[in-house]
Amino acid sequence: MYPETPRQMASRDFDPRTIPFDSPVYVGPIGYGRPRPTYDLLEETDLLVFVGTVPGDVITDGFVCRQDWNKKNFLVTIDPSLRGRSGPVSHQIVAKPDVFARDLSKLELPVKDEWRQWSARMRAEQESFSALPPATPGEGPARMDTLMANLVSALPSDAIVTFGAGEHTNWAHRYFPTRRYASMLSARNGSMGYSVPSAIAASLAYPDRRVVTIVGDGEFLMNGQELATAAQYGATPLVIVMDNQEYGTIRTHQERQYPQRISGTQLKNPDFALMAQAFGGFGARVEHDRDIPAALEAALQAIERDRVFALVHLVVEQRVKAY
Ligand SMILES: Cc1ncc(C[n+]2csc(CCOP(=O)(O)OP(=O)(O)O)c2C)c(N)n1
Ligand SMILES: [Mg+2]
């Protein structure tokens, strides 16, 4: 990948603190749930520079990917002790990430044609991966695809998304456009239960921005009661609970490692929409795909008009994944 020049950046609606979703050099997330081409990218690329992060277990799939010590893996952090404790790091630059990025953007580097082609190929993969699914609902049960298509197109460009851990987060990774800092909030170690509290905090910190959180049913049962805090302090996040009646991620691990032997992963859930109402916000429960657009519209209206938080409880089929 080659960087955009400052002139290219200035020619677009650009926030210098983030690489926007629409940038020709943004080729997608490389954490959990990344698509196959992005995984291949890690092995293929001749130089990988980790800025403010390390090639830890998530990025390397448990220290499998990018372990060849002949490859160039650069680490840019302010902590000199990280080298030797962060997997196959060939070089370390001890620098603050923002200072490094600032100085990097000043360099006028020659760009080889093959780099351009390579970036364009990865960008094309990302564009097709993140293209929204059809917004028109189907006949059957509610689907996260339909929800995301309707949600993303109804959001302002500076919207913020938060999430914790689980398969539901993959819809946010895949489709949620990130253009303004801060636009995607999550814990680097993938803690469940981060979603609702972080959305409340983000909503209070940025009262003029639309904050959405994508929450799993398992996650919501951990600290969904934080909606009381939202009610108390007037936070107005939109909470989307994807209810697949299970700890989906853990079941996926079980199916992979021990086929036919799932255990302790099924959930019996309450009506989360009624809970939201009980806590003083808007709540809608959606079981059919056809009801998604109206429920979303009503939730966004409640946020605007009544200045309350809103929750959409989406009951989906089990085993349906973002990709
Ligand atoms: C605090 C915490 N406990 C346990 C885990 C392990 N874990 C990761 S995802 C997951 C299940 C998540 O279930 P749910 O929120 O329903 O999401 P789904 O995968 O079904 O979308 C668990 C138990 C974790 N990441 N964090
Ligand atoms: Mg679940």
C-alpha cells in the first residue's frame, strides 16, 4: 500500500486523525473476522508497519500468520521494551504514532506502478466487501443485513459505532463507514460488555453526533442495565441488540473444534425492547425482516424528538453470519 499525498487528502472531506472508509488507500480491518483477501495481504506484503499496535495474537491468528522472520515487520511505538515481546518484529522505530504519521506524510516518496496496482486491487476487494446489502426487506425472519443497509444509509457521515465482542460485531466491521475521529470504539482485547457503556460515554462526550452500538444478546445480558445511566444523564445512543439466542462466537469455536458437541452456549432471553422501555427509553422488538425499516425510523425519531436512548431488539436466526 502506498500513502496518499497531503494534496490528495486535502482534496477530499478529510479528518487528519483517521484514514477514512472512502479513502483509496483504506483496504479494510485486519482484526477478527477479516475477509480472506485481507488475510492474504498480511502474508504478501513486503513491508508491514505497525503504528501504535503490535503483531499480536489477533492480527496473526494466534501467531500463525506473518511469522517469517525474513519479512520486514516494523513496529512504531513509544515503548522500547515491546521489541522481543511482540512476535516477529524485524525493526522498531521508537516514536509517538502521531509524530510518526505527521513526518511520514511530509515525505514525498517515489511510487512504483506495481504498488499502485496492488493498492487498487486491495481497494477493489474492500469496496465489494463493504458494499451494502439490499435495503429492501425479505419475507422471512429479521436479518442483520437488512438492518445495516437501512441503518447506514440513514446516518450522518460523522456517526460513531461501538461494540464489544461476538459475531454481531462483524456487521459493524464490514459495513459501518468510519470517516471522523472517533468513529469506531471497541476494546482491543475484545471484551464483551463494552458496547452499551461505551455508547453511553460516547453519546455524552459527543452530544451532537449520532452514536450507535451493535450489541449481542450475551453481551447485553452482561451490563445492559447501564441504560439506567443513559436515562440518568440524558445519553441518547441507538442500541441494536442482535438476538441470536446464543453465545454465537463460542458455539462457532465449539462446532469447529468439537463438532456436534455444543455446550453451555444457548440463551433464553427476555424482551429487550420492554427492558429499554422500563429504563425510560424507546424500545422496539423486531422478528420479521419487513418490520425493520419502520422500527429503525421510529427509533431514530424517538432519539431526535424525545432526546431519549432507543433500542431495537432484532430477533435473528441462529448461525447467520456477516460473511
Ligand atoms: C468479558 C468477556 N467474557 C467472555 C468473552 C469470550 N467471548 C467472546 S464472544 C462471546 C460470546 C458473545 O455472545 P453474544 O454477545 O451473544 O454475541 P454473538 O457471538 O452471539 O454475536 C464470549 C463468551 C469475552 N470476549 N469477554
Ligand atoms: Mg448472541
